[in-house]
Amino acid sequence: MYIDPHIHCVSRTTDDYINMARAGICAVIEPAFWLGQPRTTSGSFVDYFSMIVGWERFRASMYGISHYCTIGLNSKEANNEKLGEEVMEILPRFICKEKVVAIGEIGYDEQTKLEDRFYREQLELAKELDMVVLVHTPHRDKKRGTYKSMDVAIEHGLPPDKVIIDHNNEETCKEVLDRGFWAGFTIYPRTKMDSRRMVEIVKQYGPERIIVDSSADWGYSDPLAVPRTAELMRKHGISEEVIKMVTYQNALDAYGQSGQFKESDWLNAEKPNQKNSFFKGNGILRGSQLEHLLPSAEDDTIYH
Amino acid sequence: MIDKVFEVLEKTLSTPAKEWLVDQTNSIANLRGTKALFLAFSLVSRQPNANQEIEFDGSIWNQEALSRLYILLKFQESHLADEVIRTISLMADTSDINEEICLNKSYQYLTTPEAYLAKVRESCRTNVVPIFESVAHGNPYPVRYFDEEGWNQLILKALFVDSTLRPILSYKDRFNADLQIMLIHFAEERMAADRPLPADWWYAQVDKAGHPDVQKIALNIHDRLSESEKADVRQALLAAGSPISEELKQLYTV
């Protein structure tokens, strides 16, 4: 069983969902982010947030995957001031809904004044509502941006154990862990971090507060990054206990603090079938047989 | 109405849960803006025992949904009618599944149920069956506010998503000739694709299975039916208020 605690499902295909279910991914968290190009109206945000608390959750459930999300104004689009202000007005309509496990992903892209303003305003909101926060760290000027993200979170009174700092690498990891934050690692086939480097990090730092995710989206990325990394760890002799922590348990503990992310949701979930009212209908199956979509006994690993 | 809802809630809510709800509704009534309303309406799902079932007004609710109805009624009590309609419509636009189900069951208790007609019609176009059924089943909203077009689409959609027609209030009273044409075309399409008819298609005919096209369908489909499906056809033919062909009578032992 795996959790992918960072994946942008709205950009993924039904084939991805099938492969994820077969590979043992039972729960996913979809952080609100940008769409690859900037939105021009706040209405687009309304529909996007609605989609990730509504339809996408339903779509994932058709493949037996429990879907959760985080809601927030991302750093890139925070640079449009008027839009940012409007989105801040919209957030109360979404952030406390069922299965919204954090405010996120928020933080810095170019570390501009506007990014800083909306990051701080959302940290205040998280503090007011006692919510978990998912922080996106910048790709450029990463080290300083990551440290600044943590400084500002502390300045606003967020306890480090309620904050996940994501997209870490070898350079940022130690500081994040030393300061008591959760450290997310996005496994990208070519850029951010690959499975091989991830194995080395786990060997060096151990499994405490380390969380592996795919951040799979509309770009070149891998929705099976979590199970693939787990498999590579196995090949390198890392223990099952450690693998479970970084690909399942730590994510559950970190986001579980929201009260909205419960193991029982997927352990007790009825398998999707035509008689189960939540799944039946002509939703997305279009007459196909569910049995063909679900994991079978032979599919115990993704490497066959 | 608001007192009736609170009376039922009072019996099941724990003391802290009751205090929480009263606090929230006081903020909604007294603070400017809609933030308190939006947050409270969502946060209800995070209260203990949110899923505990409660009977209210002859149907099954749960603690979460009934608390939400109470919140809506309290909001309505302290705000102008226009603002209530505008705000609740906004909530419907961005509701999650359980919130949408709750709203669909709640409109009938608001002062202007008809103001939400477009929202309810939208819920009938969904493929998420529990949302659809929150309108279709045991809810007087469609029979009171849907015109014939809306009504007929509701019935067709019920068959499409393999839901049952039996809990639809006043189904028999609102049967109409246009609906029957739609049902017949639907059956012909299914048969051409060699797919079975939905379980309730024969029940859907009420006492009008004597229609020549329905008789034709009964004749053509006979060989493909299971025994229990044949019993459904037989029931429909027995209820028919107009003559049935001898051939059909023999085939289905009517």
C-alpha cells in the first residue's frame, strides 16, 4: 500500500489511475496549483477548487483510490495582485470542506513581494483555523527560498510539525529536518530528484519525517514515482519498515493531523462495483467492466 | 420550521456539539460578510458523529445534514431575501458531494424554494448517483417545481444511471405522453445495441403498457428476458388500461 501525497490528478489520464491502483496506491492528495498557464479570472479558481473537491474525487474513487486535496493560492499566480485578492476572498468557501487536508501548495516562486504577501496571509488563515500547510519551494534560488519559507512560517507562529516543506533536494534536506519540518521529496524522472538519489537520501538521513511524492502533473512526470522508488529501495536492501514510513506512514501522520485523512477511509472502502451506489451509473465507465480496471492478483508489482 | 429542526437536533447532539452550533449560528447572524457561514457550513462535517442518522420530517437525514439545514435557516432568518438567494446559490455552485445532497434536501424548507430551480435541475444532470437521488428520491421538490420537460429528464436520467423509479414522489401522477415516447425511444436504442433494459423500464409504463410500441417491444424482447424480467413485463401488461394483443397474452400468460 502506498500514498502519493502530491499529484495533480486533473492532468492525468484514466490509464494512469488504473496503473496507480494496480501498483498499490490507495490514497492520493491533490494540492491546488496552477494549470501550466496563468488563470485570468477568479471564476476559474472557483471551478478548479470545485473540481478537486468534487468530480476529481469521484473519478478517483471509480478506480478504488481515495482522493484528498489541499486548497490555496499558488505562488506563481500570487503575482497577479487583483486576482490574488479575489482568490483570498474565495478560500473560506473551500478550505474547511471534507477531505481538504491542508492549505497549499503555497510559498515562493520568484520570491517577489506579492508572493510574500499572499504566503503570509494564507499562513495566518492556517493558524486561525489550525490547519496543516503544504509549502511549495522555489526551483530557482532554491536554498534561500526554502530557508525563507521556513523562517516566515515560524514568524507567523506555525508549529514546524504542521508544515510540509516539499520539493527538497540534497542541499535543503538537512536544514528542513533539523528544524523539525516534514520534508517532501518529489521524484521526477529527470529533474527535481530521481529514485536513485532518493535511495541515497534515505540511507543518509533515515526515514523520520521524510515523504516521497510524484507531483505528477501535465509535464513530463511519473504517476508511479512512489511505488517505483519503493521498489528501488527494496533492491538496495532498505528495510520494509523504512520504505513504509517514507511512502505511506509519514504522509498519513503529517496530513492526518487535519482529522481529514484517515486510513480507515481506504481500508474500509467498498471496492467500486455496479451495485455500490457511489460508483454505479454511467459516470466514466461507459459500459466497461470494472473488474478489468481493478488490481488483480498477478499485478502484485508494476514491473511485470 | 427552525424550531422544529433545532428540537430534533437537540435530542441527538452532545452538549459541546450543540454549543458549537449555537456559537457558529450566532456569528453567522451577527458578523458582516459570508465567511462565517461558509466556514460553518463546511466545518459541520468535522464535528463528532457527523454521520449519525436522524429522522426528520418523515425521511432519513444525518446529524451533519440536519445541522446544515439549521445553519441555512438561521442565516435566512437574519438576512434579506435577495442576499439569502444570492448566497445560497453561491454555496450550491461550490458544494462538495455531501453539501450538494444536503442543499437539495433543504430547498423545500426555505422561503423561496423555486429560486433554486436551476441548481436542482443541474443536480439531475450529474453522474454522481447519490446527488441525483437526493433530488429524485423521497423529495417533493421535483413534483412541486419541475415543469414537464424537467420532470421527463429526471425520469430518463434515473433509468440511465440505473436508479429506481419507485421512491420518486408522484411518479404515476406526472406520467405523460411525451415521457412515454422518450421511454420507447430509449428502449429501442438499447435493444438495437443488444443491451438490456433498465430494471424499472416496465414499471415506468404505469398503466399505459397497452401502447402499440410498448407491445411491440414486449414481443421482440421476450426471448432475451430472464424469468424475473418476464414477471416485470407481465405486471405491466396486467396493469394496462387498454387492450393487449392475444399473442402477448399467451407469451406472458396474462
